[in-house]
Amino acid sequence: MKMKPPILPLLLGITWACLAEDRVIYLVLMEGDPVAFHQGVRPLEHGKRCKAYAKRLVESHDKVLESNLEVGSFKKLYSYTHIVNGFAVHATPSQVNKLKSAQGVSLIEKDRGAKLMTTYTPRYLGLTGPTGMWTQEGGEENAGDGIVIGIIDTGIDPTHLSFAYDPLNPFQAGLPQFSGGVCEAGPHFPSTSCNGKIVSAKYFAAGAAASMPLNASKDFLSPFDAVGHGSHVASTAAGNSRVPVIVDDFMYGWASGMAPRARIAVYKPIYPDVGTLADVVSAIDQAVKDGVDIITLSIGPDEPPEDTLTFLNVFDIFLLFARRAGIFVVQAAGNKGPAASSIVSYSPWAMGVGSSTTDRSFTTELVLGDGRKISGIGLSGPTFGEGFLQFRLVLAKDAVIVNGSFPPSPPYIEECQNPEALDPRLVQGSVVICSFSEGFLNGTSTLSAIFDTAKALGFMGFVFIANPMYGDFIAHPIPFSLPGIMIPKIANVQVLLEYYNSQTYRDERGAAARFNGRASIKEGRVASFSEQAPIVSRFSSRGPDIIDNNLNLADVLKPDILAPGDLIWAAWSPTSVADPILSGYRFALLSGTSMATPHVAGIAALIKQSHPSWTPSMIASAISTTASTFDNRGEPIMAEGSNLTQLYPSTPHDHGAGLINPSRALDPGLVFSSGFEDYISFLCSLPNMDPATVRTTTGKTCDFPIPNQPADLNLPSITISALTGSQTTKRAVTNVASKPETYLCSILQPGGVEVTVNPPWFIIAPAETQDLEIKLNVTQAADGFSFGKIVLTGSLDHIVRIPLSVFPISVAN
């Protein structure tokens, strides 16, 4: 019998269809070991026994769903079996409520989605030259050989020279640990795309397809990169060396990845309009199963989880088990700076990377008819005559067609978005001033439209200026296919407009009748290398780290490290569906912690190549303790803040341990080592932690000796977010050098805190471990964090730096 809809909704005017719940994606973790850790075994080869166990896990996932939910009312998207036992399901909230009480279910979390977070940086970081890291690795033709970097991003363009394989220069090292050589073919990605440089390529789209209809014209179901972001990340980490960077027939230099001989395994879970955690964690699971050495994540959720601790959300649990499997995980810190606690890389088992500038800059000038020069930004060639000939200067709103058919609304008038709005007789052959206005503020106007208008009407060049109504804007160099300059500062714009108005004759109605102003645009594609650097990028997310979405603070230093992420040249996909302004280009100049992260991944590959037995925590320690907190002028690193014109002294909450120093990281002297059990102890020691929560999310219990406080985790930094009276914490260092060495402890005291280290000096033999006891005592309470460092200076020139970040609450308990 056909069921009738209930009467009450009909009386209220509510249709039956409106009562139906929308399905969303949920990530479900199950009790029981995954394949990689079943019965304490970490299989690198997946024989019949492992495959049979994986099959049983999949069947158990299906059984949980089918026994609790109506068949056909849900869709299982993935079963996760390798490093985590769980699955992703597309279901309604009420269905998920049923699953929460199902036997074997340990955690359910709503999918939060995932978002996207060089010619010069190898030299800037000291990789080249007679003492550089590449030289120590046997030259650029060997740097990174034998290491596989897993790129989890928007895919890759396999036709790019950065990823070409040269049969005349074969790789020397094999890949005995890597078992994932599968090349999934699809649109724009033939099976031959895996060429030896690219050793594997896979895509993950079940979550994306469940979230929204995919567009076959750009959401390619293949590892091909339609966006460009993944290619940029991959080439920064491991792109071939000495690839010419040519844009609009101009050569900007040579591009090289940090580890140019490392191999690339591609995992694509992000599409132009959608990214889901269900796809991302499936990619992580597969990358670990394949046996990559390093995972780089320039993507991820950009908000803290709602209903659980930051360390215990599903995404971070996957990262924890990737670390347990021996994989070094590098994660973008986020692009929500300069706000405090804007970090989105929370956990001590993943290395969170902040972004900095380099000393390279691209500037150009607008030369006015009276000889004055106004500086600006724009990667373009000069106006005709190399910038010395002058051309008529016209403000766009003074060139509007009078009584024309095109609506003369303010955004069209000021912003040069539509050629129909402008009088060709006035703008052809002129330098036209276009203004940042309402359309750019609300996102409906684009620089691409200015280019199109300029080409259609024959501008000699264009000037894109800040609007006094809206203030300064932040401008980054963008390749312009015709002469152009951006002037983002109001002070400079006022000089320009003062000159323009003094040279423009207006009739009695105020309309421009004669244009006497003249201007030219100079060359803007030649870089200079004189800027103060590094400076923490304005957008780079800041600490202190948080333990939950209420912004309660964690005793973990984040970001971990700083790397170049501002104005980075790297490979690009000419498809560029998300950024039409870069369509057709093979290289792009981008900024973001997305760009900083692969720098660290590539350098970690070089360290792993030189020290194959080092664990991920040892690599992370070597990178952190050898970092620099001083800039190229010998001054403490500065940071960009919310004020667009001022810098402030950065702290470890801005720069982490400091700017990465690759050559020193190769030989750190001492390392701080921590493993999976240490991370479980850390979780068990968190304030108000319920041991049952640790057991259900990690499968491990808290019934073994645990430290008194989270700050005891053996990290290469010490963070105490609420120090009352005094507290003693411990660290253990291991000598990874080849000789015995004597170390002397010195301390830069944080304000309001007295720090002592015992023993104050020690002799340590190769492979020996030395315990350190660090006592911190409040001498004066403060209303914020104080910063300092412990420096261990070795007799053989090793220097180990341990950042201190402490919030002294009160002098006594």
C-alpha cells in the first residue's frame, strides 16, 4: 500500500519533499587495526595475507552500513584500510546518528572540505655553490635520487619540462620501498605519462562527485592538473633542474626543484570547484600504501574541527598514522595570517610550514610627462620606445561614450571591464588609467577583463590604481601580455591624479575636452635582489597553536618552520581553469604557504637521501634546530602585519624555529626523536583528556606511564601556554654526528621566566642519548607569551637551537 504523507506538514503548508534531509559526506573510523599495523606488522609488500585482511575490513564496513541503514538510502564512497580502518559515506544526519551507536564505530566526523592553501629559491636557500647542499649530495644531477615524494594536490601536467625524463641521464638509485607504480589514464593523461620521473599517478573523485555535479570540461577524471596548483607544488619540491622559465617570450631565469632528482608520485583529490576530506584522506592512505618517503600537503581543511580536539580530528589522525608508518609529512600552515591562532597545521607529528619573502622583487615605474616617476608592480615590457617616449594619459571614466548604449554604471566606467563603454578615439594608443572600485571589491571585476579591453581598443598601456575610497590594496606581480603597471598605494595615486587633473582641460559641464597629460611605462620584468629578507608573509598563518575551536591553547609550537612562499616561480598548467589570467602559461609566479611547503618537502628528501635510516622526527628536528632567526642584514626576522606599510619583530608564533637552512640541516649534530607511542602519551596527557577518547580514535590505551604534561613531548622546542609558578620538563638528544662532542648550554631567557638546564654541559658519543631537565620558573606574570631559546653549542661547531615560548601566568601556584 502506498504510504501517505503525514497530515501536519500539509496543514502547515510544508511539502513532503521539503522534509527530506540533504545527504552530506561523513568520515567514519572503526575499531580494529588497519592493514599496515595489523598484529604489529608494517607490511611494505601486499601479499595474499594482507589483501585478504583488507578485504575483511571492507566487508566489515559494508556490514555496519547495511545492518543499520536502509539499502539504497546511502552511498559508501571509500573504504580506508591501510593506515586507518574506516570509510566515507554519503548519508543524511539522521542516518549518521544511527551509525554512532553501531558496534565497532569509534568516531564519526562531518567532511569539512579541503582547499588550496622556482628560478631563485634554490640559490637563496644555499642549495647551489661549492658548499651548498646539492654539492654535498653529489651535484644537482643526483640530488634526491632514490626518494619518492607524494604530491597530494590538484594533479600534474605530465607534458611540462619540469617533469620530463631524460633517457640520456638515467636515475642511479632504485626504489625498493616503493610499490605503487600505477598510472591511471584518463582525459589529458595517457598511460605513458608515468615516465620514470613521474612514477605513479592516481585520482580520487568519489567525494567530489557526491558533493556536486562534476563538469566534464574541467573536472577531469584523471591525474591531469586542470588548475596548475599541483604542478606548481610538484616542480617546487622535485622539478627537474635548469628548466627555462619563459612567459610571453621573456625568459625570467632557470627553474629547479629543491630535490631535482627525486621521483614524483601524484595523488589528485582536489578539483577546480570542489575538494573533500573523503578524497584527501583516501589519497593519503594510498600514498602510504604505495611506499612514498614524503607527503606534501599544500591543501587541507582551513577551519578547526567543530566537535573534537584539533589533534583528534580524522584528518590529523590520518597524518598520525602516516607518521607511524615512517612517512615524513609536510603541511601548509594556512593563509589566514596575520591573525593570532590562525594556524591550520596543529599536530606535532606533521611539520607545519609558514611563508616568507625572499630578497627578490619585481618593480616598474610610470614616468609622467613632467619627469616624475611613480613606482609600481607589473611583469610587463615597456611601452613603445622602451619607456622613454610619452603617450596620452586618459582616465577611463573620462573616456566613456556619451549617450552610448552601454550602461554607464560606476564599475564599468572606472574599471575598464567592457570595451563597449569606452570611446576608441580617446583610448587607442593611450596609456589608460583604470581604478580599483566596487567591482573588484565584490569580486565581479578582473584584471583579465582589463587586458581584454586594452587589446580590443588598442591601449598603448594601462595603469591600475588604488581607489582613495577603499585605501591601499595588496598587489603581487602578474605577467601582463601588454604594457601595464599596478599602483597599489594611495599616496602614489594622489601624485598621479594631481598631475593628470592639472593637464586635463574640462568644459563647463566638467567633461574632459583635452588631454595634455603624457606618460610611459618602463620595463617591469627584470628582478632585483636587494630586499630585506626573509620577512614573514602577511598571509602566513600564525600561532599560538590551539587545542580546539574555542581557541584554547596547546603546548606545541606552530608553525614549525619558515620557508620561501612569496612570489615563487614554478611550473603551471596552461589549462588554468581557475585562473584565466594565467591561461596558456607554462609557469606562474605565486604566493602562499602552499608554495612554502614543497620547499621543505624537497629539502627533507635531500636529508632522507643522505640519512636513509633517520625517522621523520629526526628529519624534522634537524630542520628545526638548524634554522636561522636572522635576516640577510643580520637583524632579527621581521613580519608583515595588518598594517600594509609597517613591519614588526617576528616571534616563534610567526616564524616557528626560523628560516630553513638546508646545508646545516644535513649535519645538525644532535636530534630530538619521538615516535608513535610518544604521540599517544602526548594525547593522554592533554588537559581533561578522557582516556576512552584516545582509545576510540587511535586504538591505543592510556594505561602505560604517561608524562605529567603535554610539554614533555620530545620536540625540538618548548611551549608552555599557561605557566603557573614553576614547571620542569624533559628532553632527550641523540648524537647523529660521527665523533664525540662536548656541548655547553646557554639560555636567552624569556621575559618574566627563569630557565635552567641540567646538566649545563655534557659530553656525548656518537649514537648516544643525553637526557636534559629544563626547569622554568615564573619571576613576573605577564599578559601574553614571552620568547627565548636554549642554545647547545658543540665543540665541533654544531649549534642546536631550541625555541622557548612561554605564557607566565603567575609567580606561585
